[in-house]
Amino acid sequence: MALFRLLCLIAALLCPFAGVTEEQATASWPAELPQQPVEVRDAALLQVIDATAKLEVLSSGHQWAEGPVAEPGSGAVLFSDVPKNQIWRWSEATGSQLYMSPSGATGFQPSALQQGSNGLIFNKKGELVLAQHGDRRLAVRTAQQGQQATFRTLIGNYQGKALNSPNDLIELKDGRYLFTDPPYGLKGGDQAADKQQAHNGVYQLTPDGVVSLVSTELTRPNGLAVSPDEQFLYVANSDAKAAQWWRFQRSSNGQYQHGALWLDATAEVAKAAGLPDGLKVLPNGMLLATGPGGVWVINADGKVLGLIKTGVAAANVALSLDRHYLYITASQYLLRIKLKT
């Protein structure tokens, strides 16, 4: 009898919905999250995800979850809680745990909002690189003991003036970084007294530390990604009045230019929560891009194939190391959904 009770306890811990009805399990699901999240607009969507795929809640209770990234080796997911100046780590083994604090406002620059990191990547050397809102820089973690980390600045100014608040970043095959610099981390945004840049830019940073502007055309440049062959750069514009994705073409000298509006979601802003924000590109060229309503699945020709509805504003996405799962930061949540890639 004691063994039976022990086995029942283990089963309950491993499967919290074991022994309850479907109605009871449904009642425990957060009401704001859809139970049928996949909206198919084109059959090509089914190459990427099943129509019956479900969201999983991996972590909740955050103020604004952002910047998910899969950790090399372990496959654990790091993600920022921007207003709380924290990074959290989720894994199958341990669940969600506070990983780093502070994460982006460490005193490097005066910061009225004291906001933490936003976008996170692991570079080709395996180093964690952070877009730090509060410190107004891109930085590499150099060491960490417990939740306390030290950093090396990659870039914190352009033409002698402080950056706004770097938001998201990617690394190209040749080691260049591309990053966006909207004013979200500044108190007052474009009207902030400490805003030193006249624009909200998209930048390039070379391995030897040379920074240059790619574009000043977007009002709120945010998430960015490149096509598998790196011939195109996609940048999200998180502006409710111009909720758009732009595309830039790589020239013969390797620079991205000729930016043009690629897809406009402004008409959808009034219908559902969220704006164009973080995005990733699959090996087949399809984009997984957060926008009004959730995660938009878009083919390389700019056709919307479907939507992964999140019910709350989705901020960013990351692929698992094996690309079998999509991780989504959305409002207070870290979510996951199974892919077919």
C-alpha cells in the first residue's frame, strides 16, 4: 500500500493533470491564452506546424518577458524580464529560475528607467551577448558568479553620442553584429532629455569595432533577422501607426541597403494585441515574426501563411537547438509550441 501511494504521488508530480477531467484541466488553463492557437490561412503552413499544435506555459508571472535564446549544449532557454532588470533560465530539469540580476542597468550609463537586457544571443564563440536597455550598449558577459555578472562593452555610442537603448541583435556569418536602437529604454522616448541620437537606427558593428548606420528610416526598429543566405535583412517596426516589416538587400560589398516596406500589419493593430517585434527565419526561408495577435508565419515572398495566436502581446521568439520547438515570450509568459521542422 505504501508503494502504491508513493507511485501515485510520483505520477501526480510528473503529470499535474493526471486524475482530473478534461473540463477541470481546461479550467486551470489561463483564460487569456487560446487553447486552439493555430490559425491556418494557407496549406503551406502545415509544412511548419500541425493545425492542432498546442501552446505550453513554461514560465509565468514576469512583468515583460523578452529576448529568448537557446543555450548551447544544454538547450535551456534564457529570457529577459526587461522592467525587472533580470534574466531567467528555463530548462526541462529545473523549470524557471532567476539567472542574472541585474541584467541591463548596471551603472555603466545613467538610466532613469533602470531597464534590463532585452535581446540576447550566443555568438560564434559561445559568449552571451546582451542588448542592454539601461546601460545603452551591446555587451558581452565576461564572467558570472551566482546571479551577478560582469560585462565587456562592444558598443555604447555612435559618433561620440550615447546610443538610445539597444533592443535586439544578430550575428552574421562573418562576425558582424546588426542591432536596432529604438528609444524604449529612455524615459520619455523620443522626447527624453537624455536622448542623444537624432534617429532610431539600425546599425552594423564589425569584428574590429567599427560601427555604421544601416538605416534611419524606421520609427521604432525592433526585431531583426536575415534570410538563410544572408541576402536579405528583415527588420520589424514596432510602431502602432506603422506596424511593418521592412526588408533590406545585401549589396556586392556586403552592406545592407535599399530598405523598403515588405509587409504592413497596421490595419491589424486595432484587432489584436501586439506589434511587429522579434522574429526568426527558418532554413526554408519562412519567417516566424511576432505581430498583432501572436506569431505570424510568412513565406519568403511576403505571403502570410497563418498565425500562432497567443491571446496577449507576443514580444519575441526563439527556436530550440533542434528546431523542433518554438519558444515565445508573450507578456508575462514564456510559452512553447511544437514545430514540424
